[in-house]
Amino acid sequence: MSEETLLPDQEPGSPHPRAVFELFGHHAAEAELADSLTHGRSHHAWLMTGPKGIGKATLAQRFARRLLGARPDPSGLLARDPDDPICRKIAQGAHPDLRTATRLDPEKGEIKRDVTIGAIRDLTQFFTMTADGRDGARVGSIDCADDMSVSAANALLKTLEEPPPGAT
């Protein structure tokens, strides 16, 4: 992908996190996420923090693949088989039960300064729809929460305080 077509949640010279299956240096975080799922105590919201470009979005995509039921891969706790149909849909940005709010304005095709209230309203509306896949799971992410406008952050609060069933 050339720099002209980079998405706001993509690092120059790197594939989009939804198409990356290898994860380096996040063993403790991956173990915590996997353990929460194994023991049935996963939270409805997770905050992944750290410097830009270290793999937070890649970890989030790995977690999403697991939540949405992709076939396991033995290479890691949350690793999934890249040939699984769920993984292929996610890599193409076409999975109906996964949505990411970014600074990209889909109507105008331009990158905004902030994650807008419109992007957050779209995400919260997404959680009100019926899930297509396994166990009614729906996964949303915000890349990057630090880029949310004050109005967008306020619009997200109700969904965080009262998450719909199956929402992560």
C-alpha cells in the first residue's frame, strides 16, 4: 500500500494491523487477554496503551479474531489460522461483526484531526445491530482513543457504562 492510500491506523511501510498475524513483545498482554477468555472473566472493554507503532492495534486484531471465533493457530495464545474464513474477512476489512472507529471520514474520504462524534455514533449504533456470527459477539475498536474529540468521548460513555450483550 503506498503512502497516498495509508489508513489513519496504519504505519507507513507496514501492512494494516488487521492483516498482520505475527505479534512480537506483547506476551504478557496476550496471556492476560487469553486467560480472561479461558476463565470466563473477560471485560467488555480493554484499554491498550503505549507508544505509537508498537503493535497495540495488531494485538487488538488478534483478540478480535479470537472473540469472533477464528480457528486457533499453535504459534501463540491468541494466534489464529490466517486461512480461516473469519481471518480472511477481517484482513480485508469486511467482517460484519468488527468495526473500527478512526480519524477517517468515510463520507469525504479524508483524514480528520480527531476521531469524530460521527465515527463514535457509528460505532455505538453498530453494537445495537444483531451479530452475524458465533455467540452474538460484536467487536469494536477505536484507533486511537487519544485522538477522540471531547464530544466523541462523551458519546462513547453510555456504551462503556452499559454495554450491549456480546459487545467487546
